Amino acid sequence: MTPRETIAILDFGSQYSQLIARRVRENHVYSELLPPDVSPQRLRDMGVKGIIFSGGPASVYEEGAPRCDPGVLELSVPILGICYGMQLACQILGGDVSAGHSREYGRVRLHVDRPLGILSHVPEQISVWMSHGDVVTEVADCFESLATTDACPVAAVRHKSLPVWGVQFHPEVTHTPNGEQMIRNFVYGICGCAGEWRVENVIDAAVTDIRTQVNEQERVICGLSGGVDSSVTAALVHRAIGDRLVCIFVDNGLLRRREDEMVEVTFHDHFGMQLRVVDAQQRFLDQLAGVIDPQEKRRIIGHEFIAVFKQEAQQIEGAHYLAQGTIYPDVIESGHGPAGKAAVIKSHHNVGGLPEELGFELVEPLRQLFKDEVRLVGEALGLPENLVWRHPFPGPGLAVRIAGEITAERLELLRAADEILLEELTAAGWYRKIAQAFAVLVPVASVGVMGDGRSYEGQNLCVVRLVESRDFMTADWVRIDYNVLATISNRIINEVPGINRVAYDVSSKPPSTIEWQ
Ligand code: XMP
């Protein structure tokens, strides 16, 4: 992999660890989460420019609490300890940490005594975000306290001879308004980074890496789904190896309206990529006939997808590699991340399975990128805005948005309603503000007035689901303008014969999930 200026983040289990990594990257410096006990040698080999110790839920004086190798503090590489990370650094270097007299959670006033280093350009009195029970009660002589709060005698420190800094509060969260400045102070002022993590460099490095990995005689296959990650992957691989990339788009009949058209226009017409569109609609419908159980739908769709993809891939001569749109949070969440113990969150979704079965070598150019970085890369590569900013769409597609059996008629109804929903959200400027928006078809015989009579026949309920979410692990329903909802509802009922009632889903996750099935 192309070497790059890196800040390592030792992850002691904080809920904010990924956020720290993103904050550093927003400063144009690559950052990577690593296990807390990573060896000093590995950090040396990586040539890291700085190290951040994250916060964490443990207490440093507890048995079994995660610790770093003390040798890390002797690398002469600048270190910033945050919360637990600061307590650990102070403890290793001779300070005392114990349970505080009063815990601090939330916004707290910080008094800056010495605006140096990490606190450069920070006013004397600021508000910071705290979340801790333990405090450093006594710093060793080799440390100097830089700031205090009412409950915390040592809220920021620096070591007198080593490049070790610590803050008890969380500069990475937006609730610490001067946090951005502090991260900048660390990255540039203390670590002396040059700030090379920019979209053009990211693209150049990815292109170089792909060219190095992929043998000149061989070809790469990429399964396009119409989503952001696979699209950006295809665009990057295409830039690296041109016509040796062959994209496969499986139309399973469970897609949104005109999805196939958009993929053809973008990848074939605009980029001139080799694209194979497989019309497998009937095949999927046949397999799904009479199936009501959502997990069974998922299983069938996953299984059928592999079968269709395999069939198509086998016809491509010299194909040795499979390009996949795995992104950094997927890597962390699937347990390959730093602590190695992160929950396998996405296992119920259709990740995994495909590569091993097919025996391809993987090409994963987005493995180190966060979603917002993937979008920037997509924009820079010239992908259309509506593709780059689209909401996530589940692999099993509309099948998990129709309660009950999947039929061609129901799919058509849902597509029509879904299209109206997205059109109206976009027109009203809401689409980009929402994490995920979709319609759900609930085939219950809801009564309607047709002309002068009451009618139940062929009528369905359509539920509109709009959620805001940062990571899709938790979500809340969007407090959207009623007038926008009114237009959506009117249009769906008037323009989609077969839907006579629209409801708005006001459930949060948890306890509900985002999808209905
Ligand atoms: P839930 O419904 O679990 O959804 O709250 C969280 C996120 O995951 C997506 N999702 C899926 N994605 N295959 C996928 O590729 C699936 O089977 C699947 N089920 C849910 C969902 O759209 C949301 O973004």
C-alpha cells in the first residue's frame, strides 16, 4: 500500500473512537484505528506522525483494563491522550488516578491556565464536553497541568520533556466548540503534519495500489448495485485499469424505478465501461412466489444473486479479481477492526459469502475510507450527484418493503409510490437532510371511497418511512414539514391506483428497525 502520513488512534473502546479518526482526516491527515496493545515496533514501521489514545469505558486502576505497551510512550512520537487515554498516559508516567468526588457528564466550563500546544489559540474560559468518573488526582513532577474545571484539578496536561499531551474532555465531539482547533493544534502544531490526505491524493494512491495489485494480463469483475460504494469502487478501478474492468449489474426485479437505466447511462454511456446487465427479474420472482417470511426472502435473494452472478462471471475470460465496495466502518464493524472484539453488526445483512464461493482475489479500494470520503471521491471522479448522495438501499431491495408475498403487481405499486416520495423530498430540499427515505407497501384491505361506493378491492396501505441516523444503528423518524407529507400523500393516492391510504411511520430505532422487515 502507498505509504502516507498517518496518525494512529489506539482504541481503548470509546464510543467516539471512529469520530476521532474522522476529525483527524477532516484535517487532511490519514488516521487509522489500532488495537490498544499494538506494538511500538508496528507503530515505528508505519512511520506514524502522532498517536492518539482514545477514551474508554474502563478505569485505568481496574484489573484487566486495556493498556498500551509502555514502550509507545518512548517512541518520541507525539501522543495525545483523551479522557481514559490521558489517565493512562499519566498513570504510566507516574501520576495518580482515582474515582473523582463528583463525576462530570455533559457540558462543563474549562479554565485554561496555559494556552500552549494542544490549547493554543483557545480562549481562557471555554465550554467542553466531559464524560468521566475518574480523575487524575496528582500528576507526576514531570507533568504540568494546563487547565482545570471545578470538579477536575487536572483537565489538560503536558509532559515537560516528552511530547505527551492529555485532555480529560472530548475535543472530538461537536459539543466542545474549540475541539476542532485542538485537533488542528495536535495534527499540525504538535505532530508537524503536512496535510496530504486530500481527495486527489486519495484517488492517486488508490489507482497506484490497484495497478500494483492487479496483474496486467488479468481482469477485474465488479458487481454494481446502483449504490454509492460499488459505484465509486467501479469508477476507481476503471480509472486504474480501464477496459480490464467488467461490471455486472444484476437486475433482480426488486429495484427502484429506472435504477437499471441510471446504471446503464452512468457506467456504460458516460464512463464507457464494459457493463453486463443481467435481466434476472423473472428468476427472482419465481423463487419468491408464495414466500412471506422476511428472512426466507433474504435467504432466497442472497442465494439467487450468487447463482446469477457466478453464471455471468464464469463467462468473463481471465477474470481473477473481484472489486468490492467495502468501506472502513464495515471493516471495523465486522470485527476486523482495532479491538477485534467489535460486534459483528452487519452479519444479518448480505455481506460476505460472495467472494469465497467464487474464489476471486478481492480488490477493495475503499477499505480505508469513511462514507463521506467515499462520496467526495465519487464526486471527484465525476459520478452524478444523485448517485453520490443516494441513501442506502438494502440488498434484498423492495422485497423487504412489501409485507407478505412479492408479486410483480405489488412491486409496480411500490415503485410508483416510492418514485413520488423521492421526487417530492428532492423538490422540497429534504432528501439530502434525511439518512434514509422509502415507501413500504402493506397489502391490507383498507376501505376506500371509490366514486359513490365503499371499496376494499385491490387497495393497499402505503407507509412512508423517513429516518435520520448517523450510523444506522440507531435512528429517529424525521420531523418533516406536514405540507410536504400532505403533497406526498395526495400524489400517491391520486396517482397510484391500488393505494388508497398513506400512513407516516413515527417509530424510532430501537426498538423498531429502519426497514419494516
Ligand atoms: P435495520 O432495518 O436493520 O436497517 O434497522 C439498518 C440499515 O441496514 C439496511 N438493511 C439491509 N441492507 N441487506 C442490506 O444490504 C439487508 O438485508 C438489510 N436489511 C436492512 C437498512 O436499509 C438500513 O440502512
